[in-house]
Amino acid sequence: MHGPSRIALAIDPGSSKCGVAVVSLSHAGDTTILHRAVVSSDELVAAIGELRAAHAPDLLVIGSGTGSRELTRQLREEWPSLSILAVDERNTTQMARERYWLHHGRRGWRILLPCSMQVPPEPVDDFAAVILAERALQGN
């Protein structure tokens, strides 16, 4: 069999902005980031609709922190048959920072400090959503 075995659309909810990511898990157990973005909370439902149409995810994952209950209610209202999984957000911000620096690379003085101690110059909510998707797909 070829192609992804499962695709997750993950949301790291926040009060003003949210991270969204679409991640696939292959039969071999490898994950691939198909999409990641930071969107305003006002644009989230529209963004989810577009991502669902483009990627047809098997699973919708929501981080269990800030605003997750209200967002889950809103999404169930919009798409009643949608399967939604709440995933523990513990340590995702620190892990997202590390993932940001792995993805973007570090130069100069930044090489001297551990990734987890550095605050990236832009939001990392999208990387937090990637981590939530990976947790759900890999059963962690």
C-alpha cells in the first residue's frame, strides 16, 4: 500500500490566534507535515473548512487547553458528524519552540543556547498543532 494511512487536522486553540496543522502518518510510521499555519481565532472555522476540503482528514485533534471546550462546541455545531479528539497540550509550547529552531535553523549567538531557552521571533502555534497531531496519530 502506498500513500498516507491516516491524516490528522490539529488545532492549538488560543484566545486571539490558533495554530493549525495537517499531518499524515504513513504505513511505515513516518509523519509528514502537509500544512501548518497560524490563523486568527475569527478565521479558524473558515480555515478548518478549507483544510477539510483540501486534505480530507480522518481525525480532528484539538489541544485540551485554552478555549478547547468552546471550540469543540462550535465545531460540533458546524459539522455534527465530525470526530473530534482532545489531546493533552502539556509541554507543547516548549516542544514547538525546539521544532521551530530545527525547522528554521540557528545562526550566530543562537547556536550557543539550547533551543528550549530561546523564544522564536514569530508565533509557534502552528508547530504546537503539528505536535498535537503527531501525538494523536502515534497514540502518545
